[in-house]
Amino acid sequence: MREADPKPYWNTNVARHSGILRAVPEGCGDALDVGCGDGLLARKLAERAKRVTGIDKSAEMIACARDLAALSPDLTFVEGDFLTADLPAVGYDFICSVTTIHHMDFEAALIRMCELLRPGGTLVVVGLAREASVAEWAAMVAAAPVVRITKVLRRARGPEGMPVAVPQMSYGQVRAAARRLLPGMHYRRHVLRRYSLTWEKPAR
């Protein structure tokens, strides 16, 4: 396993990694990173799960992820569409996704994550949404100076070639849909313009 990435970087997605890693269940066997990009989070997950799979539609990102994980036999990277990819029906103990779900049909993606999650497993989704209500706009305006200063101080950057998309759902729409599909889930809006959904699938 690699001790460190050759060119470590920080951005507002990486800022959420520590919280995601804390949510990994003890003794996690299989973990899935949906929209893994260059595999940075997947490589961190490999320290907490026995086997880690990363999936991404971008051939460029998957090639980069495979190269960086060349010495990690317990890391697998799949190039493909998460909604249609042939993933093991036996599922995963932990599934996470960082700023990827707005690239897909939100409900279809969330349902598939639920289906692939083993009973007792944990799901963490970090996403982007748009401001729609007065309260959402107020929160964005209030946080803007903090976001700008943090990005400058931390020299925010990311891997080249990362696909981008404009979120279509508002924070309120995301929260309402997630509550309907994931009973008992925990929703949180973060200062650095992200939200997170955390859900534990009921054990049978």
C-alpha cells in the first residue's frame, strides 16, 4: 500500500474525507466509492476496509486511479456508469460518494446504493445542491467569505480532468427526497458548500 500520494492536494471535497472515514463500520469487509475520481478517497478507505472498489465513468480518472494504486492489491477500480455497471449482488458494508450524485438521476442513484448496501451497512453521500429558498441563499452568502478564505489558505486544487456538472436539485429537494428514500437518515449542510447524508441500513 502506498504510504502517501506523490502530489497531495486539498479542496472542499477532500475536506469531507475525515468525516467519511469516521463513518466506516468497524471490521468493514467491502467498501465502494461511487465517483472515485483519481482514487484519493479509495486509497484512504483501504486503511479501514479489507477490500475497496472505486467506480467512475471517466476513463481518464480511472486510469489515474489505477496508476496511483498499482501497489495496492486490495483496491479495484471500475470504469463505468454506476447505475448500470455490473457490481456484485452480495453488496458492500460501506458505500460513499463525494460530489457525484448530482451527475446522475438522484433517486435512481440513491436507490441503487441502498440495494447494494448490506444490512447493517453504512452509506455516506456528500453532494452539491443549488440555493432556492431565502434561507438557503442567506446561508450561502454568510458562508461565502469563509469559503473564499479557506480555499486561499489551503491552496485548494484538484486533479486535472475531473468532470463537473451544475446541480439541478435544491438543498430542500435533496433533503426531502433523501428522507423519503432513507428513513432515519441524518442530513447536514456544511459551511464549505456541501451537504452530507448518512444512513445505516437496518439489520435483518
